[in-house]
Amino acid sequence: MKDYYIVCGVRDTGSQVVKEQKLMKENYILVEIDPIKVTSLKNQFPEIIII
């Protein structure tokens, strides 16, 4: 993969980064270990890559 941002942990700061990346139409990958947050993120942003 080329030209992707990697966001580790989606808490307060990570959530803001995701919103801004989405608005800017930037490519990004999320790294999150909390399965509840992963499910919630997939529901909110079905197009994102979550590891």
C-alpha cells in the first residue's frame, strides 16, 4: 500500500483524525484492538480498513 496514513487507536484524538481524513478524502488504515470499537467503526465507516 502506498500513500496511506496509519491511525493507531481510535479514542478522542484518533476519532478526530479519522473524521478529518474522511473529509479530506485521504487514505487511511485504522489499528484498533477493542472488538466493540471495531464493530462500531465498521458500522459508521464501512469503507475503511481496520486491522
